[in-house]
Amino acid sequence: MSRFAAGIFVALALCAVTAARADESLGTVVVDAGHGGVDLGARGVNGALEKDLTLAVARKVAAELRTRGVRVVETRSKDEFISLVDRTAIANKAHARVYVSIHANSAPEPEVSGTETYFLSVDASDSEAMRVALTENDVYKQEGTASDSSDVVGSILGDLIRTEHLRESSDLAAHIQRSLAKLPGGSRGVKQAPFVVLTGVNMPAALVEIGFVTNADEVKRLGRRDVQVALAEAIATALVEAMGQNRAVPAASGEEGR
């Protein structure tokens, strides 16, 4: 290699390192793969399980963010059970800038399809949004920390009053859904609902439903690696854009966990 070529190589390498450090300054992202272990999540067509699809996509989101130099903490990187309280604690301990929880949807009607993104609110956007939240919150009851759905909502209300990031969470959800809407499969928009997994985190947070496992065509697509990569890239792009626009908001430095 000539001295000139070597100089160019070193310069490019330094540029890459600088870019990575610049992106890292955005802060830490916590990527949460919904469900896991004994918590199967939604059961789909042909035996598809929500916990497997969420892990596959979440790991790709984490990998994509890391290629952009962003520091990432994953609540789980394998098929294991992590309680909702522990997921919150992981995010707070990491002093994360944003938190995104990846899920797959289900519906009584097999024709329903599309992506949607949620942010936390005691009042759900509509009855369908509340149904989705109560379905995802079911594991909270299994953990023995709530006896019924009213207890779940009551617990959320207490945390919601102390949440300082509702506007930022709404903006984050909008960024993610706009990015997902560019992909095939249809967009169901941004919604709000009382998700336990979003409560107690000291940073902007959103929950993404990547599609419906109860739709035969959609669950088949969700199992494809190229579709998972496209979803991951769309989510990662939205997270970086959202954090870049909210640089004035300091990284969360609250409780180490609950």
C-alpha cells in the first residue's frame, strides 16, 4: 500500500470513529423485546409466537443502532422471562435517553393488519387500544403484582402523575410510526393506552406493534429476515432522528430502579 493510500485509509478510519462518537453523544437507547421465556405473548397463525418475533426484531434494532455508534442496552437478548418491573429498572439504571418496547399484535378478526405505535396514557385512544393494552398487561397479573385490570390502571395512574416525559413520548411515537408507515403492510397510526411496561421509566418511551400474528399473510412476512431488517432500520432511524431533535432534553438521571 502506498503512503498516499495508507493516509487515505487512516483518514477514513478516523472519520468513522468520529461519526460513531458523535452519534454516541445522543445517549443510551434501551431496546425491550416484549415477552420471553414462559411469557409467550400472543399466539399466532401456524404456531407463531410473539416472544420470538419481538426478540428477532429487537435484536436487529439494537444491532442497527450500534452500527450508528449509539449505545444500546437490551432488556433481553435471548428467550428468557424478564418481569415488567425489571424492564423498567433496567432502563432507569442505564439512564437511558429513550426506551422502545417491541411487540406483535393480535386481534379477534384475522384480516386486521398493520403497524401501530403507542405512548403511555391512562385514557386509551379507543376501545381497541385499551384491548391491546390489557392483553399486553396480562403478564403483570401473572407476576402477582396486580389482581385485576382495574389495579393495573390504578398503578399506572400513580406513575403517570409523576411522569415528566409525556410530550416527548408522544413525539417519539410519532417519529417511529412515520418511519414505519413508509414500509409495506399499512399503518394504523399513533395511539395511546395504559401499558404497564411503559410506566415508571424516567425517559421518553414508546411501544411498537410490528404487525398482527393473527393475520396469516402478515405473520408470514414478519417471519422473513428481510422484513425484520426493514422494520429494525425504520425503528432505528426514527429513534436517532427523535433524539437528535430533542438534544436539549438531558438524559434521564433519576432512580436506579424501583
